[in-house]
Amino acid sequence: FNPLSLPDLQNLVPKMSLRKPQIPRLLLQNVSCMRNAQQILRHVNVSLHDGGALVLTGTNGSGKSTFLRMLAGFSKPSAGEILWNGHDITQSGIFQQYKLQLNWISLKDAIKERFTVLDNVQWFELLENKIGKAQPALELMGLGRLVKEKSRMLSMGQRKRLQLARLLAIDRPIWLLDEPSVALDDEGVRLLEYIIAEHRKKGGIVIVATHLPIEIEDAMILRLPPRFPRKMTLIDMLDRADIS
């Protein structure tokens, strides 16, 4: 018996990794939401790591915007929890850090009509202390020739592009986009898809609520069901019984 003739077992046995699995950047665990005694979301579970994307679809009123509002911390789930880096975002100390990670686009564009196109982006840059990105962002979104125009002169599609330019200039890691392609032409949609892809390459997270098709590679799709029937109140029961 010659032990030297045996193969090296260390080369045959796969090495076991002792590293803990990476926790998701964002984790929703059994999240439900009630509004005015009506069930809007029920038992939603989502896990997102850096570079991840989630597309929310569903009929009008299914809870897409409500979902984004909860992620933004504007409202709290009625059940379950939303975790950022393993911490509940509803805790005040955690939320103060978490909200600095968020970039939000909604149908309310918050564009200042009296400001120029450039001023609208630079104003947010000043708040973020990220000077120098406004002009390149506007150029990328096709608004370079309009930087000195008053924002009130923009079309709906141009206003949306201005929102997206602001998104790029502020450059936060988590994007919450509510119907971002509304009012965009085909070229604008392609630009939207491009900046989403580039943001993800840098490790950014994108969550999109939309009823329009958007090409986002390898995105998770979460279709929200129609809104659950509202719980009956005492007034409902009296009306049904026709009691006056």
C-alpha cells in the first residue's frame, strides 16, 4: 500500500463555501395592504438583489401605485414587512437612510413651470450636491436644444423626458417608476429602456408599474389581481337589508 499513489482528495472533493448567502437588497414578506376597508394587496412576496428589476402589471385599480407608495414609505403595509438590507423600512431610523436611496417618478411630474428646462434639473442637483450631471442627462434624453426654454412650453412627452433626465442627474440606486412610458414616443420608450438597462449594470434596482409594454431584460413580472371586494360595513348591511 503506497499512499503516495492515491489521488489528491483535496482536488476531488468540491470545496464548501462558508460564506453566508447574500441577503436581498429589498425583501417584501407577506405584504398586504388595506385602504378604506378594502383589500388592495394580499400576501405579496418579492426579493430583489442589486441589478434586479420588477415589473408590476394589472388592471386599473389593482394596486400598482399603492405598491410603489409602500416601497417609497408613503404608506405602511397592513400586514407583513418591507426590508431594506434586512431592516424594516417603517422604523424611523432606518427610513431616514432608506429614503436617500430612492428615486421616484409618478404621473405628477413636479416640474416647476417658471424654471427653464436646465434649472429644473439643476435645482434637484443642488439638493443632492451632485453638480455637473444635468446637462449630460438632458442631452441624453434629447432635450439639449431646449435647456434655456421655460418648462411650461414643453409637450407632455418632453415633460416626461425631463423627469427622466432628473432621474439620471440625481442618480440614486433604487428607482420607483410609476407609468414611466406614458406620453413617450417610440424613441422615448427606447431611451427609457436604455437608461434602465444601464442603471442595472451599475447595480441599481428598478421597479416599474405599467400597463404599457416595456422591454426590461430578465425582469420579474408581478401581475396584481383585480382589487379584492371591500369588506361590508354596518352601513352596507343596513342598505342591503333596506332598513331606514
